[in-house]
Amino acid sequence: MQNISLMNIGTEIRERKENFHKVVSLMLNTTYYDALEERNEHHQRKNEGMFSDFTDEDMMYYYVHQRKHIRKNRERKENTKIEYLRILLQFYQYAIESESFLRQDVDHYIEETIFKNLRPWHIRNYQMYLSTALLGKGGKPYSPATLDAKMTILKSFMKWLHETKYIQYPLHKEILSTSLSEQEIPNRDLYYHEVKQILDYYKDHPINHGLLTMLAMTGLRVQEIANASWGDVYLDSLSGHYRLRGVGKGGKKFDKLLHPSLYERILAFRARRHVSTALNTSDQGPLFPSKDGGYYHYKNLSNYIVRIIERTELPFVKERADRITPHYFRHFYAIYSRQQGADIFLIQKELGHSDRKTTERYLEKVLQREQEIGLMWKEQDF
């Protein structure tokens, strides 16, 4: 039986326009997935199309939550699902708002569905709209990187709809390439002299100093830092160093060295927050507690980091066209490690990159400088 909550998604979008919070929360609920799987199995037993009685809402929901691995911890994480849902619902809202036009534009209009009435030119029009509409930061069009991310997910979804025979036309083939040129790839490089200026600026501020040092000296993602527990810090008997255990993106485990200077700043942070500084493996409280003593939400922590860096008004910060986010410190970690002689494979491993090419992209300028032909010249010959 069709779940009443999923049936209401189209209505919710019509009524709420730009506010997707409630709709995304509804779509994140995995309660309905098993019921959809049962319907699929029922159709398979009868040699019917698996998605023959699914609605557009069902298809979006199923696509985002579909299981591809036997172990649940290897499935899409909630943050990934949220990103997918926002992109798909943005497209769905655009299509719903064009419903009256679709009725006139399409022969043999099919009731109670939007996706099945879409034609190639509708997809081309949407891509043109998304590339020019003032929906990005600062009331500007989306950046090439953002547009590429959105269209990549939409293209994958459209391809899946066609493969499952839910839609007739291979609409994914109508999406033009949005791949980035070398000039369009955002410059997220951060160098030692820049990081040192930021750290020195906040050397008398235990909270900011601790957080920024953690980002710089571990290369961890801001979400991994926000989720870290004090009980995951331990003293390694083999090396005599303090370390932090945890689970990062994609369920990958990490075991990070905490340099003495970093560990001291972590303790200073915790002392300022009036929480214990004594090691305790049973303490599941946050490594970096917020003002109320709880865990930071990683987005709030990320925004906080951006603000405190902007607040320094350091010349190199003001001169950048973009805002320095926590992710830039992962680039710094890669660059500085390479400058200290680290192999690319080791840097890739430390950053948790599945693909070596990602690490090489972080190090692009450094690797170019290492291979500069001019360095082979004998300057004295001139």
C-alpha cells in the first residue's frame, strides 16, 4: 500500500516552495524503505516491472536509500543522502512549478507523475536555468564546481530512471558536460606561512587556537573533528605519543598522531570549557565540546571556523576571492607534508583518499614546482 507520508511530498513542495527542511527530514526517514522493497519483490514474483506502481516520490526516495552493500555501514551516509535529496528535490520543485506548461507541451500527458512527462528539451532548459539563475552565494549564479556537482547527481538519477524503465526517454544523455577546466577548479591551497599567521593571531585564544591547530596538524575533516570523543584519545605505548582513534568518511578508520604542541592546545581548549583533561577511555563526551558541553554540529563548526579566519583580516585572507574553509587545511596538510619529503602514497593514506588522483590534485602546484625545468639550469652560466 502506498505510504501516505510519501504521497504528501509533492503537496509539501508545492506549499513550502523554497523551504525543504521538512520534506528532506521526511525523505531521510528509512522506515518506508522495507515497504518499497516488499512491493518490488511482489512485482518480481509476478514477473511485473519492479517499479510499475511507484510514484515520482517513491523513485526519489528509493534511489537515495537503495542498498548496494551487504553491510549497512558501507551504505550512503546521512550527509550524502541529504545532499542528494536537496538536489533532486530542487529539480522536482522546478518540474512541479512547470506542470501547467507540461500539460500543454506534451502529447498524451500522464496524470499523477512529472518524471514520465519530461522530454529531452525540458532537461536542456533546466540545465540552462540552473547555470544562469541567481541561486548561488551572494545572489550570484552557481559556481562551476557547484553546478557540476548538481548535474552529476541529477544525471545519475535520470540514467537510473531510464534503466529501471520508469521513464521512456534516456534523458541523462541530454545533460551537457559540466566538467571543470583547470582554471575553474577552486584554489584551495594553503601554505605554511599563511597557516602560521592564523595560528599566531589566535595564540592567546585557547578555543580558536585549539581548533585551528587540530585542523592544520591532523588533516582531518571538520566532521571527523566535530564527532571525535575525548575517550578516543590514548597514549601509545609503542611511540610514547598521544593519538586519536576514530572513523571517518566512508567508514574508514583513522589513528592520528597528536603532536605534543597540538595535545597541549587540546588540553587548553578543554580547560577553558571546564571539562576533564585526564585521559579516560570510557569518556564518550566530545573532544572539543561546544559552549553547552555537547558535540558541535559539523556545519556549525565549519561556519565558525570560516568566521574566525575572516575576523583576522590578515592581508592574504582579505586578498583571496573565496572564503577559507576547514577543507583548505586538508590541502595544507598535503602540501606541507610533501614539502617535508612525504611520499604521495603516504599522504593519500593519511588523508583517507580512495583515489591517488585526488591527492595529486591537492599537490598539483607543488608537483609542478618540483618538476620545473628551470631548476636544472646553471644560473652562473648567465
